[in-house]
Amino acid sequence: LRVLATASPRNFDLVASLGADHVFNYADADVSAQIEAATGGTLRHAVDCISEGDTPGQVEQAIGDRGSFVSATVPYEATRTDVQHTFVLGYLLLGK
């Protein structure tokens, strides 16, 4: 299991200290492509904890060619048929 996260550059060290293996700048226009490249197109499961603006779409774009699952904190209609979006209440992500 590898943990990938997005954050502002000023929070990279903090996010890494919390366990992220790779941290990407969420404001980069090509952040989805950067994540896909870092995973070699093998990303299959993702959690979008922010789910605002285009973040669900960015997460979906980072998923590899085999598709898979994205959990998000807002309902989102997938644009790819090979990616399934699941709406999850934030506190349920923590098993509570």
C-alpha cells in the first residue's frame, strides 16, 4: 500500500510526516497526470476527502486504465465507465 496525497507546497512536510509516501501540489493543472505517472497508471482505489470544485474529476483522471473505485464526500457522476464513484460520509471513512 502506498499513500498519495495532495496539499499546498507549504504543507508537504506535514502531510509526509503523517504518512504520505508521495505529496503533490493540488493547484498544479496537471496534478492528475503527475499522480498517474507516479503510480505507473496502476492507481485503483482513491479517496477524495475534499470533494469540492473539480477534485472528483481530478481523482477520476488519476485512476489507471483498468479503472476502479473512488470514494468521495459528495455525490459525483463518473465520466468514465470503468470508474465507480461512491458517496461516503466523512466520518465513515474513519470507521466511526
